[in-house]
Amino acid sequence: MTAPTRKLLGLVARLAIAVVLVGYLFHRMNLEHFHTALAATLHRWPWLLAALALTGAVLMLAAWRWLLILRGLEIRSGWWRVLAVSFVGDFFNTFVLGATGGDFVKGCYIVRETPQHRTRAVTSILIDRVVGMLALCLMVAVMILGQWRLLMSHSETRLVSRVALGVTAGVLLAGALAFGVHLWQLCPFLNRWESRPRIGRLIGILHRAYDACHLFRSRPLLLAGTLALSVGLQACAVVATVCVGRALELRIPFVEYFTFCPLVGLISSLPITPGGLGLREGSAVHLLAAIGITADRAFLVAFLPYVCLLIWGLVGGVVFLGYSTRAPCPATGPDPSGAPPAPRGPAPPDAGPAHP
């Protein structure tokens, strides 16, 4: 079986899981109540508009975080350029199904514009993901420990909370390996593996990426700053969900939004369905049942923020249609990988229908 066939079958399987999950949720809920709750939100549209604005702020904060990471890796890039590429990546994450999604597109653009730093440029996307996941897991751990009695007193939340703590421990360990120690110094045999014919190329790429992480680690204030920005980003996303809850007339204490929303976000980040569809809504229905929220409203409190992301994804599509690349960004020094410049990619979006 060829690699494209495997990818296609994997995508079909993930779509099938999403359809089954959403179908099961609709089967469980009262559809008449669902339609009534959805229609009622239109009368409280200012709350939905506020949620949309806060979702846009989340995306801009994420672009700012990536900009800080790029500069921490000694890659010069302007704010508007990074923001445009981030919105293009959001468009592909939202509307183009697949395992790579927007990160692959962002990598293509940033490598094209910084060919002399291609390893660092691609690694910046990995670091951005790792820092974001670290912040989310830290929020989850703090809220679980702070609301331990509430979460352990309900069967709906007990198992999920324990699994989330286990995932958090694994992510923190991965973060410690990425930023806390230099794995190639700790394990010298990895250097010997680079000379092997089959896995040597892969090990070499990982080594260069790890060197870029190590460069970022040498600036702890910048690492702490990006983590703090990520926590603020997650808090902004929670407040957007609070606005959706106000539109649904949910009387949930503010602290409980901060308890359940990060948990839902962690579950929906698992690569089981495209965009977390079905996982996000199913976990919200399951978890919010512990505090008496009906399935129809719990579904909407998770789904409507996703609709806000879809709207901003359309904005990213407009940016993609009008985006044009500029000359490569100026270098601050040679790429530590010693790799030759990346080959020219296909034509920029405004020169034809080809994707990056």
C-alpha cells in the first residue's frame, strides 16, 4: 500500500469517527431544545460578536508568540508578514483536511522566505506547538488540582481528569527533554547513528532541530515570556467561551469555565478527528453534565467557538488569495545545519492557483 493511499484511508477513518460522534450526540439530545437554544442566541448576538472578536485576538496572540520564537531563533521577520502567514495557516488548518494542515503550509512559506535558516524556521513551528501545549497542560493541571474535590465527586469527570493529568506529565517530560537538557550530549550514541545509511538522515535532521531548540533554551526569559503569552492566549479563549455561554443564558460560575474549557481543549487536540470535530462537542457534553448542563446547550457551548474559528479561517482564505512573498529575510548568520538553501517553491498564491 502506497503512502498516499494510507494517508487517504487514515483521513477517511478520522472523518468516519467524527460523523459517528456527532451523530451519536444528536441522537442523545433533544433536537427541539437544540433548535430553540440556537435560535435564542441570535437575540443575544452582541455576546456572539464579542466571542468572535476574542477568537480573533487569540489568533493574533498566537501569531505574536510565533514572532517571538522566530526572533529567539535569530530569524528576522516583520509582524505583518508573520500575521499573514499565520492566518493562511489557520485557513488550511480549518478547511483543508489532512494530517499536516496549516503547519505544513506555514513551514513552506517561512522556509521560502528564510532559506538560509530553513532548519530553524521549521523548528520554530514545532517549538510554537510545544510551548502552546505546555501552557495548556499547565492550565489543566492547575485547575484539576484546584478543583480536585469537584472533579473527583462526579463519575463524568473523574476518569477524564486522571487521564488529563497523565497526559500533562508526559507533555512536561517532553518539554524538559526539549528545553532542559541536550539529548545529544546526554546520549553520545546518537552521534554514531547519524552515519548509518537508513536512519542517519532522519537522525541528522532531528539533531539540527534539537540544536535550534537548544538555542531557544539558552534564553530562559524569552521561553518564560512565550509561556506566559500562551497562558494569556488560553485565558482569552476561555473568555470567548464565557461569551458564548452568556448568549446561551448559561449560569455557570466563571471559575468553572476555567476548569472545564482547558480540559475540553486538551481532549479536542488529540489527532483522532479532523479539527477535533465531535471530540470537542462530545467531551463538553460529557463533562458539563457534571454541573447540570443539558446536552443541547453543552454541545453549542463547544461548537459555537469553533464556528468563530471557521469565520476567521475564511479571513485567512482571503489573505491567502492576496498573499505575495517578498525577498528572503536578511540573515543573522549561517544555519547551524550547514544545509544548502531550500529550493524555490511553487509560484506564490497571487501568481496562480498553485498552493505553497
